[in-house]
Amino acid sequence: MQQLIETILQFGSLTNQQIILIKSKTEIRSLKRGEYFSEAGKTANNVGFILEGIFRVCYYNKEGNEITRYFIDENNFLVDLNSFSYQIPSSEYIQAVTDVELVVFKRSSLSDLANTIVGWDKITNQITTKALLDKVSRISPMVAEDATTRYQNFLQQYPKMALRIPLSYLASYLGITQQSLSRIRKNIS
């Protein structure tokens, strides 16, 4: 829980009383590998903060292939922002890649905090902006790079995460087959 508070404090100041209120509006949740935080076709009503573990955001393309868009690990917030903000069904899945422990805010709890803590909306807007910029910086370089470069850059940016993600998910994220990823890994070794 301290990780959550430290992250929030990077975006604004809070009194001890406000911190206690924030903690009272959360719940700790554990998910096993393969379980979903949110699912396509359902409306997102929770925001998570990952204490331990990794999630992936994925969808199924027209051919029925599962595509991993990106991964989210510890000390990051987790939400299908479009579904949560506009109260529409999600088009993606948020799935635990590893066993996960996270802090969860329900929609009603976030609303209560916004109505109680002066400046809460500003803090959440800054957190959202940072998360969106991080997401763009993860995805943008992928478009122009070849598969080997994408893999090497992933290893460089996320060395600890790379060891914890199944190769099939990593290959999907990189936009290649698992066999191609195996060849790339063999050539690099």
C-alpha cells in the first residue's frame, strides 16, 4: 500500500488524514496467472495499482488471433481508460501474466475521493497523462523497427519483465511468431 501512496505523492501533496481516507477507499486483490482484471464486452468499473506482478493488455483480431498490445508491471496503474471513462464495453482484455497483487479502487470510491479531497482531480489527471505518455513511448517505436531491434529494445527497457513473460505473449507483443522469436534469441546468443 505504501507503494501506492508514494506514487500518488509524486503528483501532489496530501495530508495524513487524506492518505488515511485514500487507504480506506481501496481493497487489496490477488489474481492468479491467467485471470482477468477486465474483459472485452464488459464495462470497466475499477482502477488498479499493481503492487506485484505483470498484466498484459490484449485483444483478438479479425482472424481470431490473440494480440498482446503491451505489458504493465509493478508501481503502475491499470484500467481500460476508454471503457472506464465513457462507461462503454471494453474491446480489450487485461490479463494477469503472473500471479498478481494489486490495490483496487472502485468507481464509487474514486468519486468519493474526488468529492472529498481538494485537488484530487488534478492528481488523477496528471497520473493519467503520465500513463498515456508512457503507453505511447512503449508503442510508437515498435512501428518502425525490425523484429530483432524490437526484441533487443524490449530487453534493454524491461530486463526484469522479459524474464517473467511467457515467450508466446512476448512474440505476440513484438508482432512475430514464437518460432521467429526463438530464432532471434538464438542469433543474439
